[in-house]
Amino acid sequence: MNDLTAIIAGRGVLPVHLARTLAAQGAPFLVAEIEGAGFAASAEPGWTVEPFALERLALLFDMLHDRGVTRVVLAGGLTRPRLEPERIDPKTAQLLPRILPALGQGDDATLRAVIALFEDEGLTVVGADAVAPDLLPAPGVQTYVQPSQADMGDADRAARIVATLGAADVGQGAVVAQGLCLAVETLPGTDAMLDWVAQVAGACRPDPNGARGVFYKAPKPEQDRRVDLPAIGPATVEAAHRAGLAGIVIEAGGVMILDAEATRARADALDLFLWVRSP
Amino acid sequence: MNDLTAIIAGRGVLPVHLARTLAAQGAPFLVAEIEGAGFAASAEPGWTVEPFALERLALLFDMLHDRGVTRVVLAGGLTRPRLEPERIDPKTAQLLPRILPALGQGDDATLRAVIALFEDEGLTVVGADAVAPDLLPAPGVQTYVQPSQADMGDADRAARIVATLGAADVGQGAVVAQGLCLAVETLPGTDAMLDWVAQVAGACRPDPNGARGVFYKAPKPEQDRRVDLPAIGPATVEAAHRAGLAGIVIEAGGVMILDAEATRARADALDLFLWVRSP
């Protein structure tokens, strides 16, 4: 296609992966980097990178229209922004009444409101997997190590917990061992939760020689799958290993693997299983 | 009443509080202490304390019948037991098929199965609050400090999260600040969660000068309220203070306050509110 795609880039490796994918496809794109997200450091020669401030979102829309952008993909982490009121331009100020009420209603509501703004500008919002389908792996166990019966039971229970939690717009992950919930993902994220399992919660496994447990990750049932699809990568495997877990289970079609080859290789090296589980 | 009450005593101060209450009422009682629960150290002269092993539960029933016990109250914490198979007597072995399947289905199922065993023995199982009604405080704010509008909003969100989690038989508490879920209670319990907020999650509050957040606690919707009603006490106030929270909110009628006077005094001294909130 000849449509110009804009990557709205937050923190992390996902926006870089998308830019590389589009570049490899020969598809025209530009990157609009959220101020401070750190994308520019990874940019390659020939890429167009434009920073923008959330306080001047209206100027971003003007820029996207000027350049002829028709499709946008929102990618990467966004720490909840602290807006500086004196930087907000008049046009952006008119958009705020549509965003601010959603902020208090959780991530899903906020992202839906942001997507609606882009769509009202006539832009098509697509998910990262529409740009790079390899991000969503096919169902199956990806590693030499396979989950045991106990691990499958723990995955079942974790899946039910995460689905329940997601309905309350809390987290996208949980750790279950021997049928018991050791940890639930909240605002600090996956790595903080897995560190806590390593340091504190792991000692609560009833049988020290029993099943070591699984980290399960899935998108929230209500979330717009075009944005904020959860992701794992090699660092997740390291953290799950430090937490003493038997493996990682992700919902098929709902969780991306960043750098899939390295992720699988690390899991194999550490004797963890990586299971892309059909919900 | 002249019925003999047995306190089935696990860890912690609740069984001791119940024994003192019954003694003060002049009501006849005995204490059956789960081996290793540490009750005996707090026993007062004249109290009857009999230890028992979970592997010999049938012998406990025989003893209760021999003594003429008609009413039992299960009180105090019970770490998930590791049974020693060689200690299990033949009569208790016959009870195990009713308990073991429930163990894998979570705390609620396990406790329901245990209660059913006592009831099948013809014993009446009552809640701790039936013995000591002062454990369940009346609705209202118990402290000088009152919750702000923001705190009330955080309490609303936390109450919804805990109700949702409870339906999945996970935890009985959550920490919410500025509308965001910082932590959810899992197997390691309240103190471990509040420590984690103090050390890690607290730094994720979006506005460092904004609402500090609340710790909310409620029973699970499906749990049998005769057993395992959650409880707070002075140590909970200390932990909430270390976590930088504005206050503690408990569901009226569903959460006990152990040593209510000292708990309120500690909250007042640390400028936290303590709110017994009608659901």
C-alpha cells in the first residue's frame, strides 16, 4: 500500500521493531515520538522522526495531516503523563474535556478516548500486529520444555484470575503455583511483580518441592486490541526464571512476543517453557 | 447459655481474644489448639487447652463429644498444612476424601469443606463475632482524620476491585491511589502487600503530591462468614502508614478489628483515617 503510516512512539522496543518492519517492507512511514520516550536514539538513517508534546496534541494532528498520514499505530509504553498546564495550546485545550474524564476510569477508558480522537481526525488506527504480524505467535508450546499437568492446572486458574481482574481494569497478568495465586499484576507492571515473587511471595508455595508455578499474561477482555496489547520478551523470561517459575503462558492472539527468537532461545537455555495458549 | 463452646485455635491473637471474652462472660469453653499454633503461651490459669493434630482430626471430634461441646468457633490463621501421611489415623483417613479435593479449589472451598465436617458431627459452627460482637465495629469513620473526596473515590474503586477479585477467590484487599490500583492482596497477605507498596509500588503514584491512597479490605463475596473473616489491628495501621497511605477502609459487618481501642489510637497518632464503610 502507499498509505503513509505514522508510528506514535512511546517507550520501549516495540516502536523500533515496527519502524524496522515497515522499512524492510519498503512501506512509507514516519515516527511521531512522544517527548522523552527515547525513540530517537534507536532511529536509523533515513527515518523521519518528529517529537511531539502531549500538551500540544492538536499540533501533532496538524503535522500528520500535512504529511499525508492516513494510518497510525500507537506503540510503546506511556507513563501516565503529568501535563504542564502552561504548555497547553488553545486547540489542544479543546480536546482535553474528552480525555480528562477518562483518565480517572482506568487505562482502557483512557486509550479508548485517545483512539477516538485520532479517528475523529479521519485517521485509521491499527494495532501493532497489523503492521508486524510476526508479533503474535501461533498457538503451541514454543520451547523444548513442555508444561506438566500441574502447570496446565495452574495456567487454567491463572487464566480465570486474569480474566476476572481484567473486567475490573486491573493488570494483565498473574502468578499461580500449586493452584494458589501468588501475585497479581498492578500498576508497577510485570517485572515488579515477578521480582516480588522472587523475593517474597515465592516462599509461600505450600510444597517447596511441588509445582513451581506459571506466569500467565493476557489482554484485558474489554481493552481495544489495537493499542496496549501486552508483550513479553527475553527480559520477561529472565524475570520468570528469577521468580523460580516453571514457565510462561500467554494468551494466543492477545500477547505479543518482542524478539521472538531471542525469547525462545533464552527460555530454552533456562529450562522454562513458553506456551502460547488458546483461550 | 450453658452450652460448652470449643475454640478451634489457629495462629494469632483472635483465639486469645475469644477465650478472654468467654471467660469474662462466665461462659464455659475449652480451647482445641492446632498443633504448633502457639496458643498455649497466651493461655491463662484455669483455661482448658488441648492440642490436636490435623492428621488426627477424628480424635478431635471424639474429644469434643466426650467433653460435651455443642458449639465451635474456628479462629486464627492456619498456614496451609503439610500433612504427614504416617501420622494419619484410620478414622481421619476416611475424612480426607472430603477435604483433599477442596484444597485445590482455594480457601473458600477448603473452609466450606471443613465446616461441613464439624456440622456432620452435630456441632454448631458460629463466627467469632457471634462470640465477641465487639469485633465488628459499627459503620462510620472511627478517627479524627476524615477521608477526603479523593479518598472516597479511591475507596469506591478499591471496593469494586476487591469484590471482583473475591469472586475469583483471590485476596481480600487492595490498595488504590488516585484511581489506580497499586496492589492486590494475594497469598502472602496484607502485611506483605503493604510492605511492597512502601518499597516499590508507592513510587508509581502519578502525582506525588496527590491523594496518597487507601487500603481497602472486605471479605470475599462467596466466603462463609463464620470462618476466616478478615481482620485488621494496630499492626495494620503501622503498615498502612509505612506505605504512605491516607487511611484504611473496611467493609462494615465483614471485617473485624482486633484490639479496636489500640487500633483507633494508633491511627489517630499517625494521622490516618479508619473508615468502616457500608457496602
